[in-house]
Amino acid sequence: MNITKTNIDALNAVVTVAVAKNDYAANVEKVMQNYRKNANIPGFRKGQVPMSLIQKQYGKAVLAEEVNKLIQEGLNKFLTEEKLDILGNPLPKFNNELDWDADDFSFEFELGLAPEFDVTLEGKNDLTYFKIVADDKMLDEQVKRIQKQYGKMIAKNEVAQDDDIRGAFVNEEKGINKPAQITLDIFKSKEAAKAFIGKKVGDVVSVATKGLFDDDHRLMDYMGVGHDDVHGLDINVDFKIEEITTSEPAELNQELFDKLFGPGAVSSVEDIKAKIKEDAEKQFAQQADQKFFNDATEFLIKKHQVELPATFLKKWIQTVGETPLTAEQAEAEYAKSENGLRYQLIETKIITGNNLQITFEDLKAYTGEVIRKQMAQFGQLDPSQEDVDGIVARVMSNQEEVRRLSEQVMSEKMLNLFKEKFNAKTKEVSYDQFIKEMYGE
């Protein structure tokens, strides 16, 4: 068997696999003899069927199967030995002149080659790392929320701005009759919120669904409307008020402090705010890290205009799934995955160039940290090392979990590398300001 490669350009090549009779003859003969031994054909004893009959019935199929096995083994070996960095898989070129009655065969395969390029992390960039702080406004709101959560519920007869209102949304024509407990801040429509102010138990408030919420999908939750009906729903619904309650804020005293944080952990409102600030900013740091990682990824894709064998990849996408795609479908899939593929190539270069590796100890330590955080959410703040190690061992016996955790560990290593290498400016913002930076609102 002879395999040769012809470069079409820097990103495309054709591999030709020439198969001679002496490459496959012995294997075909062995398989045919096995067929003859086991064949059950009327008129012949088992094992005594003439080879000519076996050849006529099975010969072409066996030949094709054995040649295909030979080609796949040879092609894989060739790609490995030549250290070819390919994208997708080799695509066989259709040959309608193939003659299975011949002794020698030639097959061609298209290859999409990974582009050659270098990745640089240093240099000028417009990246910003956002340091999110819990400002006084947020801390005051959190303290008020705690007071409301642990306060005493008081029944009222008339609706005011911050009250809880229980009742039901009703529209007989649309079959809506959905019990709900609401506060007026759920409404995007200021007119709807204003319509409730001053109403009493037993009163009915009519509101328009169009523009009622900031997201029409909330109609599904509050009114039980199906997904297909929520978009553009423009009807009036009645809300009959059944109960109005308000919360008498809990007193900020040591009893509440101990209930929230444990005996003696905090002793003043300032201590509560400090605790809230510490916990909130830990969470904010994770969000800031994720945005920085996403921004760095986009920056690298734009900076390194990596050229891809687009025509080849679109043809490959047509064949790779369970169901073949049309050219138009493959074009759409390629458009969605193009930048992702570019980043995979960039990421591989970064990992190799910076010797980023995941050791067993890295994975074990990361898994242990994840387990401790999860246990803390369920009130186990100080689990024993033995308990944590036991759970880690069980998790790491699951290959799918190991793969998922390995990806997270590598992402963390990449993030730390980006922080180290990119000369990003730091900008201190409140959480509200950060959301505006994230979503442009």
C-alpha cells in the first residue's frame, strides 16, 4: 500500500491511497474460508460449499470491507507518522469509475489542514478588568431585605407601594384563572402598578398584558399562559385582591444577628454590612472573572485572524451528523461554529506554548474545593477532610465528571494566564454599573 499527500494550498490537501492485490488478498482469502466453513446453503453439506459459489455470493462485499479496513488503518497511521494537524476527518472523494473487478485500487481523501500561526498575549489591548464593589446603596437594600424577610407579617385593608398582594389573574375568554402573590415592583408598566395603589380587599384591578412585564415569558408564570401564546399577547386581565399584607421590619438586635450568622459572629449593623460586602464581592469576583475571560477570548479571536479551510469544513459538516445536512444547513452551522473553532486552535497554541498542564493533584484539589462550597450551601460549613476525600473519590471515578472538571480547571489556568499576561486596566464599579457594562442597559 502506498500513501502520498498532495498539497492544494496551505489549508487543503489530498491524500491518495494506492492498494495493491497483495495488500488485501490474504485477509480476503481468510474471511472467505471462514464463510465457506459456516455457510448454510441448501443442497450442500456445511463446509463443503464450492468456493466459486461463496465467491459469487459474498466476494464483492468481503473485498470492499477488507479494503476499507486496510485503508482506514493505513490512513490513520499515515496521519500520525506525518504529524498532520487536520481539522475534521478525511473526506473520501467520490469515484464513480471504481472497478471492484480490478486487482489494484486507488482512493483519494480530502484533508482540511490546521493553519500555521503564532499567538501573542502581550501587547496593546483594550481589555478592562472590572472590580465590582458592594456599594452603600446595595448594602442598605440588603439590610432592608433581611429585615423584611425576618419581620412580622401584618394584614392590611388598602394597598401601598411595598405590600404583598394575594389574589388571582382572571380572563374567562382565554381560560385564565391563576392564583398569584405579587408585589408591585414585578410590573414594568407603571400604569399597572399605580392602578393597585389604594385598592382594598375584594376590589378588582384590570390591567393590560401588553408591556405588563419586562419579559413576556413572565406571563407564563403569573397567568399560566402557554409559551406559544405569550408573545404579543394583548388582552386585559382582572386581578381580584384577596389579601393584602405588609412586613413589619425585624429589629436589628443581637437576637437577629445570632440567628443569621451564629452566636457572637456579628454584633452591629456595621458588622452585618461588612459580612454582606465580603460575601457579595466574592460572588461578584466570579462574574468579573467570567466577563474578563469572555472579553479576552473575543480579543484573541479578533487579533489572530486565523484562516480556516472553510469550503472543506462545510462539506465535512454535511456528513458528520447522524442525518446529512443540506449545503444551506451546513453553511448556517459553519457560521455559528466558525469563531468557536478559531478559538479552539488559539487555545491549543496557548496551552502548548505556556506548558499548561492538569495534574492529578490539580484536579483533586479543585474537586475538593467545589465539594466544600456545595456542602456549605447545605449548612455543612466545616466538613472533615475524610468526608470530603470520600466524595472526591466517588466523583473522580466518573469519567464524564472528570472530563467536565478538567475543562473547568483548564479554564481557570487560562484565566490566571490572561490576568498575568494581558496588561488590562482595572475599573472599579458598582454591581449596577457592571450590569450596564455587561448588557449595555
